[in-house]
Amino acid sequence: MAGDKNHYERTFSGLLVESNVQALAVDEARRPVLNGVQLKNFDFLINGLDAVWALDLKGRRDRPWVTRTDLFSMMGWKTLLGDAVETGFVFAFFCPDAEVSTRMLQLDAHVHETPVGVYRFCVLPVGEAQRIARQRSKKWGTFGFEWGAFARAVVPLDAVLPLSLPI
């Protein structure tokens, strides 16, 4: 499966393959235009449990954040795709050692252990991201999320994707 630019994408792609989840990694080279503005592509189109999901993967260590372009583009994709597809951000939090912060333990996430560390995957639907996003840096065009609001708004990855491992 495509989606192997960094360890977050490799781990996420591997998790999907191990779980026999049908997914399509999106070609970043071709970008649509909405109202005269070019949209950034999401990373994966995935058959979920109850819906098809357009998901943009965000690998993070501790703090969840997105760029203005990420948020605008995913809202644009929701407009283009309509009710046929759900849109969201998959946050992949990586903990390289066995010690997981108290904050991470508060997060309802799908835990995936690897030889190099633990990944905690959760999904933030775009509507929720738009609702709780707060400007982080005007200069860099980033938005962050207050941790409590973020933890209440996300769902574990296995709540939207069929991640039960094959027998």
C-alpha cells in the first residue's frame, strides 16, 4: 500500500494491511480546485464500519495541531464529497518508549504497539476540528486544540474502521 513517506504513514498503512481494511492512498500530485483555491489532498480513502472516510493523517508526539490549509482543504473536500463520505483527521501519537504521558492515557485511542514504540490512533471529524480549533500561530498558519476539548471530540480509530486483526 502507498503511504510510506514517514514512520507514521508506514505504521498506519501496515495497520490497515494487517487488518485487511480496504483503503486507497491518494495521489498528492493532482489537486482539485474549489472556488478558485487549490485543495490539499487528504491521505487515504477508506471503507469504514458505517461510512467511507476521507482521512488526513497527522503524525504527532504530544500536541494535536493542523494548518490552515489542512482545515480549509478538508472542509472543501466535505463540500465536494457531500454526504457520501465522512472527512476527518487521523492523529497518530507516537510514544517511543514504554512511558506514556498522563495526557495520552486520557485519550480514547486505538493503541498499536510496535518494536520501536507505541502509536495511539484517534479520529477527529472535520466538523469537530472546525468547532474546537484555536489559532496557534498566525505567522505559520496553524491551529491547535485545547487538550480537554480535543479528548472529548475524538474517537478511537477502531470506532470508525474495522481493525480487528485476522485470525
